[in-house]
Amino acid sequence: MPETIAIADMPTVVIYLLRWLHIFSSIVWIGHLYFFNLVNVPLQGVLDKDVKKVVNPQLLPRALWWFRWGAMGTFIFGWVMLFYKYSVQGLWKDPSGNMSDRAMWILLGGLLGTIMWFNVWFIIWPAQKKIIGWVRDGQSPPEMPKLAKKALHASRTNFYLSAPMLFSMIAPNHFSTMNIQRVIGVFVFGFLVMWLAIKVSANVGKTV
């Protein structure tokens, strides 16, 4: 007989499903974020305009669909899980009554993730939607370069923030305390790794 789930186990099941959906969505989102910054940006720099007219209207709408909805899923499932778990299990405060270090780490990661989600939905996607339409129709309005640059800057911001965001999410399992020195170290190390990745992205994978 298959094992049934008792009512008492439901909070554990809910948290498990929320965490699974949160992680699945974040893999889809951040995976596409890295694809855009490390693969697509160098590629777009060497494609001819005629090739872009054929490739981009087919490729980018699909990639951007998974990108933006991965961001939305990560945002929604993450915040629902955080408030459910921390409120039900009382993880907001430590024994002394202050906000726990665990909660501060997770809230920092959630704040960075929220900034990234905002950039996706209110800067990157609206700009790319217009640009894709212009490229498809063979148009090149004067505002197109400025809009493309704006979207790129928002995407680069998300790329850099993704490193300290990830550090903050996993930090509670490795650091018992949170202090300004560790936060600065997380940002410096994370930004350095992202900077190096951008630097090498245009020159890797050119041969099999």
C-alpha cells in the first residue's frame, strides 16, 4: 500500500513543494540570465544584420519567455516560502529576541532577487519586446541603441547581483553569524567572479 501523508506532515510537504518550485524556477531564470550575458551578447556582436533578422525573432522571444516567467516563479515561490516557513517555524528571531542571522541572510538574498525580478519585468523585457519587433520588421528607429543599452545595463546588473544573491541564500547553512565584513566579502568575491566570467566570455568555446 502506498504511504499516505498525515495531516501533521502537511507543513513539511508544503515547504518541500515550495522549495522545489522555487529552485526549479530559479534554475530556469538564472540559467537564461547567464546564457544571455555569457553566450548571447558575444554572439550578437558578430552576427550580420540580415542574420539577426532571421535568428533573433525566433530565438529571443522563446528565451525571454522562460527568462521572465522563471523570474516570476522564483519571486513568488521564494517570498511565499520565506513568510510561511519563518512565520510558522518562528525563525525570524533568535533566542535573545533580535532578528536572527539566518533571517538577515535570507532577507538580503530576497532583496537582491527582488531587484533582479524588477529589472526583468520592468526594464529588460519591455525594452527587448520593442527591439525584437523592430528587428523583425527591418526597422532601426533612433531610440533603438539607447533602449538596447538600457536593457544590457539592467541585464549586467542582474548578472553581477546573482552572485551575492546566491551566496546569501546558502550562507545560513555555513555561517552562524552575519556581519558587515562578511557581507562586503560576499559582494567583492561575487562581483570578481562575475567580472572574470564576462571578460573571458567572448573568447571561449570558439573551437570544439
